[in-house]
Amino acid sequence: MIGPKAIIHIDRLLSNYDRLKSHLNQKRIMAVVKADAYGHGSVQCARALENHGCDSFAVFSFSEALELRHGGVVSDILIFSKTQQEYIEPALQNNLTLNASSLSDIAILDSYKLSNGSIPNFHVKFDTGMTRLGISSKDAATAFENIKKNIEAECKGLYSHFATADEGDLSFANHQLSIFNEVTEIAVNKGVSFDTIHFSNSGATINLNQSKFDQVRIGMLLYGAFPSNEVSKNLSIEPVMEYVASLVEVRRVKMDTPVSYGGVYKTPNDCTIGVVQCGFADGIPREWYDQGFVGYKGKTYKIAGRICMDQFMVNFEDDSPKIGDEVLLFGKNESGEISMENIADTLNSTPYVIATGIKGRTQKEFKY
């Protein structure tokens, strides 16, 4: 195969899981596998983690949850998206956990149980500062009173989401934590209890020890990347994805030869130009060309000219790569390591964008 390839190292995924469990003093982890496990293959990653002892997963959409179930995952699956009436019956049939993120969601679940006798399990979500999905803290008493009436038995979890837990300034994150603690106190006062309470994401896992409660939601750290440059990188984790592509053309050119669209790049001297079969349609960021590089046989070489839809060029200087040789776009292999964080920082982006952008004609290969 000569096109782009994402090699998913399942052994690294499981090693990262073990290191995170140790860091969390064996606290329960909810593995976030939404968006195809951040581009890593949701079913394969979830099944490997489940076989390794992880018993809780989270996705965003109902279809993602069904994909896991149909793929053989039997553990708890929480759906982050807003509850809709048409999801209730199939969620029951497939033992999926819904998200009650508004008073109207609670009303829908309550009404369905009154009419049909049963509803799926659900977690109730509060907005503590993200201003996205979640019940306002000022409505907490009403929410818990409504849950207590008829659907408390199915309300298995309480949670919220940090907006700034991966930043250096944690003042707003601590403000959110204070609000959430108030919500949990209201739940106690209203006599509502939960099997699990979770708030921490990857950033909070590193930055906010006091926010971990009895379960932690982890996504990006599992896949071997840190959520931002403002968190400690003392955790020893490895990138799970190795993103590579093949050379399909190699040629020697003279100094001052224009390369790629616009001719904005001209070779600084006589050199070898290699054409890599991977483009921005496959997920390599187009804007990466200006400062970007690839790995090849233990060295790095600069991208030459604008990245095209299907291909891009590399200045291999005086080296002599061969057609069919693979170059490392990011990840870790014998050519070295190019981190998603490095690319994201250069582009003023995040590793979440880089990882989930891998698509197009990219094929996945799983190594166990």
C-alpha cells in the first residue's frame, strides 16, 4: 500500500491506560472513544480496553454507541449528546446510558416511564461554566426533585465538564468545581444518590487532583497526547497512532526550482525532492507546510511548498530516498517521533483537531 496509513499501536494504548490508572490510584476510568476514538478506531480500541479491564466508555452520538454494541462491546456506554424521544426504546434494547442535560430531558424520561414502565439508565449533567449542554445550577433543586419522584432508580450518574482545566490559569476551573460541589450537596439534601460522579477530563486529570470524584473521563491522554502545552508532561505516555505515507516520486532538482502551487517555495540549493502520497484531504493540515517536516530514517526533512489535496513534497537535501519508502508524518517509530502536540502548537490548534482530522483515503492498521 502506498497511500497514507494510520498504524494504531494497541499495546501503547493499554500501557497508557495502565499508567493513567496508576496515576489515579486505580480510580475508575471512563474511556472516551467518541469521533472514532479520536481517529484511532473506536471499536478496536474499546474492545482492547474492555478486555484489559476498562468497564466504562463514552461517545457523543447514538450511532457511535450502537457501533460499539454491534462491535461486541458489552460494558457501560454513556452517550453525551442530548436525549431525544426516539432514542429511548433502542437505548433500552441495547443497554445504553443516556444524558439528561435539561429539565425537558428529565420530563421526557419521566413521561416515558409513566407510559411504558421502564427507561434506560441515564446520567444527569449540569452546566458549571461551559455554556453548552447541562442543567443550570440554579435549577438543581428542581431537577433532583423531579428525578426523585419517579426515575431515581435509573439515574446512575452526575457529571459536568470543565472549560479550562488544561490551561495554566485554573481560577475558572476552580470556580466550576465550586459550583459542582454545591450541586452535589443539593443532590444529597434532596435524597438523590448516584453510582458514579465524574467531572475530570484529560486536563483535570493532570491539573486538578481535587476534582476526580470516583470516576475520571479520559480521552486524549489515552491516545498518548497531552491536551495542551499548559499541563505538566510528567506522565509517561506514548503516542498510539503512527501516521505514515509513502514516496511515489523522487527527483533531483537545481537550486531555485519552484515547488508546488503558487511557486512560493523555491529550493535553496540543488537537492532531492520526494513526492509523498498524502494530502490535506487525508488529514495532513495544509497550513503545516510553512514550518512542517517529516521523519525518515532517523532524520527530519522539511516540507517543500504548499500541501496539495492528495500529495505533498519534501526536500530530502542530498539524501537518496527510494520510491515506496515510508515517511513519518506524526507519531513514533524507528524514524523518531513527531508529536501531534508539536504540530498543533505550531498551527495554534489542538491535538484533538489533528487526531480527528485523519480521514480521506487513510487506512488503519492495528498492531497488538
